Amino acid sequence: MQNISFKLIDDDDILVIIPFLQELNTTTPKDILEERVLDMIGLNYKCVGVYDDNVLIGMAGLWFSTRHYCGKSVEPDHVVITRTYQGKGIGKLLFQWIYNYAKQMGCTTTELNAYTENRSSHKFYYNEGFEILGFHFLKRFK
């Protein structure tokens, strides 16, 4: 694990995250994911890649916003580590990188959403010091 590194993915290369997003979202067609990701890069969105040497093995999207209840915040989104690298402490290292980067960007908090069925992530986030503040609701327009 000595070759693990973290760096922001350049906007021009952002579509390298599509295979990771397809792991999380098996129902949205690839072309729609690509269109949405390209739109996201203009909306306070960054993405950090996790690399083993120069091979992308994970990623986390980062949304930046200012909210009335917590100030300037970063929201890690669609956090994915390749299965063969899971359970090796890489997630903890990734979040330490995110916290440091967010502080450099002037953030005072971090918040995130996690799918209810992803119980292993819940344990991870509890161990990172996150607290549940509410529910995330979604309504699709027809």
C-alpha cells in the first residue's frame, strides 16, 4: 500500500470515473452518466482519484456549498474503492485527504448521504465521527 496516492482528477479527464459510477448506479445508461458528469464539473464539483501507482482504484466526488446551518461545507459523494482494495484502510486515508483539502478550501464541515442498504458504509462513517441529522428525500418529476 505504499504506492497509494490521492489527487484531483482534471476536468478534461473526468469521464474516467464512469466505470466507478456504474458500480453504484446500474440502471442509468452510460451515455446519460457521461452527460450528467460533464454537467456537474461546472457546478462546484470536484473529484479526487485514488491511485495505486498510476492506476485509478477509487474515487470520491466532492460538492462544495455554503449552508445556513453549518457554513462552508464539502459533501463527499459516490465514494468507491475497487473491491480488491477494500478493507485495507484506503477509505480512511481518502477521507483524511478530503478533510485536509476541504480545510484548505475554507470548509468548516463535511456532510454526506449514504444509501440505507449500504450498512458497511454506515459503520465506516460512524467511525469517522459522522452523526445522522435527518433523512434524504427524493422526488422524481415526470
